[in-house]
Amino acid sequence: MSVNCPTCGETYDKLGNHFAWNPQHRSALSERQRAIIEFLVLRGVTIRGESQKSRLEGYGTSEAWIREVTDALGWVANDPYLHQSATDVADSVERRYQDNVSASDCSDVWGFTSVPHPALDYEGPTDVKRLRPLTLRLLVGAVGNFVGTIFGSLHVDVRGWDVGGDHMRDLLDSVGVSTVEYDGDGYATDTHTERYHYDDDVVVVPHYDALDLLDSVGVAISDISEPI
């Protein structure tokens, strides 16, 4: 699929090549694009820095999600592509573990890359210094879970993400969101408004801060909680 250059408006099959020959056409990232990119960096997107300008490289088993990401990023992202078919995944697992695996037990792996851009110079999640409103909304929607009924706490579960719990607490603190931590049996006892979690990478936002946070990003409790 061809992409329009954000500066000159011309259509190109490979926008990165156009930028290489016309670096002045490489537009600054919008606030929306940067917010989505920083969400992906916290999540664990690969950052390639082989050239003078870094690019992103992301993978997932949901084609729909990969397409949603590239659509949201606009001209920054190249077209999604099939990185590895379910059959190839099964063959790879068989070779590695010497075990019979069927393609029906595996999923296709889809991927996307971005055009090289100087604003993509992240080395990892700790290079994300503050949470933009859209980044926070995406974060809560993806890994937020409201634990409790009438009262409860918001659990932001970043286990399996590149960002750790400590850095996530710092990021939340930087936008005025309080968190509470579990510190072993006999110290932290659950209350109606502070539902602790034993894992450091599950960040707990107490009840009233959680309500303010959800209201600020436009997410309803019912969207991120189990039905009563």
C-alpha cells in the first residue's frame, strides 16, 4: 500500500526511501503518534538502531491488533506483514524441542516496522519519562483491572512487559497518581480501598485515586472489571 508523505503530499511505496533522499520531508511526530509509540515502548516493541535513525519493529499473533496499531500510527508505520505462518511456527517448535506440534496448535505471527525517525531514539522503557494522556488511557485499557465491587483498587499488571513495576510507579507518580505496595505478610493487609498484590510488577492504585484516574482518561470501571 502506498503512503502519502506528510510534508509534500506525494504518494510513495516506500516512504523511508523518500525520506532518505529528502530528509527535510521527515515531519515531526504528532502528540498522538508519540503517545502510541511510547505505549508500545513500555509494552516491549523492538527498537532497531542500526542506522543513524532508529525504527520500530513489532510482532503479534493478532493481525487485527497489528493493523490497528499501524493505522493509528499513520505514515510512521509501514504495512503489516505475515512474519511467520502457523505452519512455520510449528516446524520451528518441533525442531527446537523435538516434539510433535501441529499448525492448528499455533498462530500466525504478524509484524510491522516503522520508517526510521530521529524521535525513535528510545533504548528502552526507562526512556519514557512521563505518561501522556493517551498513553495512560491505552495502558489502563490494556492491562488495567479494577479489583473489588463497590470499593476496590486499580491493578495495572505489567508482568510480561518491558517496563517494570518500579518505573511504572514513578511514571504514575509523575502525573499525580498515588500507588500502594505490598511488603510481605503481616505488613500489608487488604482493605476495601487498597487491594494489595504480592507481585512488584502489578502496580496498585488505591480506590479514590483510581476513580480520578479512570475519569481523567475516560475509562469506565465496568470496562476493566469482572461482572459482579
